[in-house]
Amino acid sequence: MPDLSLPALVVDDFATMTRIMTNLLNQIGFQDVDACLSGEEALGKVASRRYGLILCDLEMDPMNGAEFARRVRIGPPVNDCPILLTTASRESAAQCVRDGVHEFVNGFILKPFKAADLQLKLAEIDEKLRVKKRQRAQEPLIERPGS
């Protein structure tokens, strides 16, 4: 699970969805949740606050969730929290994978979803991050010439 002591960020261009997702995050233990109605607004939040999780809609205008996530990842290294994209379209998620978006997000979750679905997805992400961390720890150190 992400660090529940840190705030979460919800990004969706429909206010009703931000309220629903905020409620779901509260149900799984996040007490502090910020909500934004656009990717631009959310980039401002990410620049000024450290988050334990970002839950972002894929299909927004003018900046979609994939572009938002890409910009977060190329930003300062404090922006390494899990990013989960939400979408109502299985095809949109599949297209993102084909486009390489999965390289800078931690996963996708199909709408509508419940708190239990979100918790399960976050547990999957957590396990993947643990495996990746163990693999990195087992990689041999490469010595640089002259060191």
C-alpha cells in the first residue's frame, strides 16, 4: 500500500468523479486528499506538495492523464509516488500500453470501481515495486573507469 500518512491527489475533469474517488480513498485510509479538475492544476499541486498516491483520469481535456503522468515523471525526483490512471475504456488503457504510457504510470483501473478494487490494485502495485526494488538491490555494481 502507498504511504497513507502522505496525502493523495485525485485528478478528474468531472467534479462528481473527484468526489467519488476522494470518498474511495478515504475508505481505504487516506485522510488527506486533494482534488483537481485539470492536469494543469494538478501539476501545480505536485510541484508544491509530496503525495503518497496520484489517482488520475486518463481521458481529460486539454491535458489527458497520460500527458499529466509523463510531466510528473520528468519533474523533480520527489514525484516518484505511484500514479494510477482511471478510465472507463479497456481499449483506452490497452492503447496506452501500446503507446508506452505504462513506462511512467504504475497501473490502470477501470471505472466504475469500488474501494476493495482500488485496494487490490494498490496491493498489486506495491508488490511490483517491491520486486523491482529487490531486483535493483541484487544487480552488481558497475565500476566506472578511473574510480
